[in-house]
Amino acid sequence: MSAPRTFTRPARIAAIAPYLWMALFFLVPFGFVLKISLSQTAIAQPPYLPVFDLTQGLAAIKAAAAGLSLDNFKLLISDNLYVLSYLRSLVVAMVSTSILLLIGYPIAYGMARLPKRWQGIAMMLVIIPFWTSFLIRIYAWINILQHDGLLNKVLLALHLVAAPVVWLSTDSAMYLGIVYSYLPFMILPLYATLAKMDPALLEAASDLGASPRQAFWLVTFPLSLPGVAAGVLLCFIPIVGEFVIPDLLAGSNSMMIGQTLWLEFFTNKDWPVASAVAVVLLVLLVGPLVFYDRLQRRQLEAAR
Amino acid sequence: MTARAPNRLSAFNAVSLALGLAFLYLPIVILVIYSFNASRLVTVWGGWSLRWYTEFFHDRAMLDAAWMSFRVAAVSATLATLLGTLAAVALSRAERFKGRTLFSAMLYAPLVMPEVITGLSLLLLFVAVNAERGFWTVTIAHTTLTMCFVAVVVQSRLASLDRSLEEAAMDLGCNPARAFLAVTLPLIGPAIAAGWMLAFTLSLDDLVIASFTTGPGSATLPIRIYSEVRLGVKPEINAICTLVIGLIAVVIIVASLASKLTSARGESAAPL
């Protein structure tokens, strides 16, 4: 059959526009981040100063090359503030991804065991909060967690605490916000692999004498590992660079790297240092990103 | 024979599912209820009232921001749907072409890339080419992000599609373009519609990328809300958030009606 082959050429042509768009607006900008991270702070200090002057041709490029320096990266290493920010981001991302996996797995498992026609509804219910604004959902928690908010009222009414507890501007509030916001990203890939599992496998395991617990750890869990990997990466990578949640819910004494970048850029107007922060963050995330890309592609090839 | 069917929903499954859904919805429900609170103190219930909604409709700056967000979302979602659908067709129908690996990597990476990086890099590009920052820069930035989501949604639908239909159309004398328009496009139509709506809501929601790429005097709604929220909880914000949730709810209902038309097999690898 030669028919599918003939569809290949128009499909290739279809790639041109999105390819160019992504190259121009996703790939090329990283070049600018790299360039500015290597430039002197003073050069790009006023936010509107054009950084590249291509009209001057080769001379400008040579001059630009001469101006490159690693000072910003030296600053990142020498100043504890940045190192601590990176470490805190990685720790926060690891801890919250673990919590997400612990909470998300039972929910996804419960969904996969629902009768078929309820599964679609349950999936819709998990997706809907993902569609509602991120910012609004964090704001909803500020309502609940503030000093005279609902949580403290309930705790006081139940005599669980004697005085209102400070929830806002704490790490617990931040973890709560992160887990709340990213839960759908953990549940959906887990559910996708669990729902595809053949129920006959569990029956076979129990016929062979496995207890439900053994069957879960020997059959279900190993088979769900691709979903676990997808969920973990979908949460871990963006959480490392998270800005809004720690900014609104965590205390101001220690910052995640997304907040540091934001501060350098918007408050200190130090674009070169902000760019250097971004470059290092990207380097830290290259491993997980490549892994995620492989996983995504393998799943799509399998679905084909 | 098994004593106990191993695939039944156990009490533990049911409880974890119920608790999980309660956790996801309770804060939003509370927010909506308090938006109708007459009291200025956000935490004291003062009876039902619409006063914070009237307050919002008299807040010029907030209305301008809402209008800006709406326009950006509509234009960027449309562009993203066009480009994302083309990308999905390319990925699922052309097995190999030059730079296919790079192409798919560029489409998947923005889905998880921290927004501070995407926002900063786009801003540096716009500054380098001396683009005036405002409506169009935010729109381009949102298109770049959301077209990847559209591509994933449409691609998972294309992957589940029976290709023999396209082949049959071409065997019957359609050229590929005609076969695509007459056979494939109607079948993936609902997925394309769902993709548009996802792109629309993602754009309406975005704070970080918009903050980097917008210019003075053209704040989007999330930027305005964010600057108010930093100063504390205000009942007017509850009202605005409820309106946004209402708008998104309408979008979701339309989208779910659309996706009812697609087969349930469409939900494969995509996390959406």
C-alpha cells in the first residue's frame, strides 16, 4: 500500500509554520539569555537599552564577544544567597513531588477501579481544577489560611487549638499550595497507566496465591512505573522554577530560585544576573527534561 | 476461583477518591460563597450581597485589565490552535523528516519548562528586536506556550484515529489535502475545539509570562489580581475570581460537550 506514504509529504509541509514559530520564539530566545548572562551588568542595566545592534554587522559582534565575561556566574557561586536558593528549590520540589505521589497514587488507583462509565466523570472532575486559574486557586487558600480565616475558625470551634495558628507565610502553607495546584498533573498520568492495566493479571496473581497486598506490589506497582515517572517529572520540573506559590504562601526569609530570578529582574533590574540564574536553572533541569522528552515520545509511539 | 474479586472498588479506594476530590474543590467553593458576602471583613459572614460585583464593574483599571486579558486569550488561542494543529498533524503523520527530534522536543519542553525561564527569554528577544511591549508581545508569548498544549491534545486524538479511513479516501481518488479536509479534519474537530478552549483558559490564567512580556499600561487581569492579592485578601477579588471561574465553567461545559463527540480512546498519553 502506498497510500500512507502520500500523506507524509503534506504532513511535512504542515511542520514548517509551527517549526519556524517554535524555533524563533522558543529556541532563539535562549541564545539571548545566554548572551546577556555573559555580559557586564552595566551594559544592560537600563531595561530598555538594546543589547544587540545587528546593523553594525561583524564589528558589533566582535565587540560583543570581547565584552563577554563570566562575572555573573562567579557571583552565583560566591554568593550564598543563590546557592541556597537553588538548594531550597530542589529540596522543595523533591519533598512536594514525594507528597504528591503519596496522595496522587491512591486517588488515581481509586479512579481506575471505578466502573467504566464513572471513570470519565472522575477524570473530568480531576481536570476541571486544572482549567481554573492557578492564581485564583492559590488566592482561595489565602482566604482559608489567613489569621481569622476559616481553618483557624474551625480549629478554634473544635477546641483543637487555644489561639489562632499562623498558617500564612510558612513552609506548610507553601507545600499545601504546591500539592493542591499540581495534584491533577500527578493523578492523570498515573490514572492513564493504571486504567490500561489488564484486570486478568490481578486475577492470575490471586489465583496463584498472592494476597491483594502482594499482588499490588508485585504486579500493579511495577506495571504503573511509566505513569509514576511521567507524573513525577510533570510535577518536579515546573516546581523547581515555581514563583507564584512560594511568593504568596511562603515566608520571605528564604527564597526559591524562581523568586530570586524574579527579584533580580523586576526589583533589582539586574538583567544579566537574572539571565545567569536562568541559565544555571536550565542546566540543572536538562537531565529531567531530556528524560521527560524521551518518555513522552515513547508513549506517543506506543499509542500509534 | 478467587474468594474476592481483585478489581472491585475497595473502601480504601472510595475514601481516597472522595477525600481527593473534596480537597480539590472545597477551597474554590468557599471562595465563591464568600464573594457573595455583604461584609467588608472577608472572614465575617454578613449576609448575601452582590456589592463586590458592582464594585468590580466600577473599577476602571480592573475592567481594562480584564478586557486586555480577554483579547489576548482570544487571539493567542486562535493562533495557537492553528499552529498546534499543524504541528500535531506533522508529528503523527510524517514518520521522519529533518529535525523531527528537535521539533518534538521544542513542543514538549514548554509544557514543563518553568515559566520564569520562558518569560525571561521571550522578553530578552523582544527587547533585542526593539519590539514595543504590550498586547502583541503578550499574545505571541502566550501563543508559543499554548500551541504546545494544543499540539498534545490534537496529536493524541490523531494517534487514536483509524488511518485506514484516510487511506480509503485516497484510494478513492482524493488527493492528500482533500482527504485531510474531508475525512481527518471532521474527526479531529472536537479535539481541536477542546485545544482552543484549553489555550484560551491557559492564557487567561497566566501571570508569570505576561508579567515579563507586557509593557507599561497594559496589565492583564492576573497581573492586576496579583498586585492586589499581595496586599491582602479583598472581597472584590473574590468577586472577580468567581466571575473568571464562571467564564471558565462555561468554556469547560462547551468543551466537554465537544469531547463527548470524540471517542474515549482519545485520552492516551496526554496529561490533559
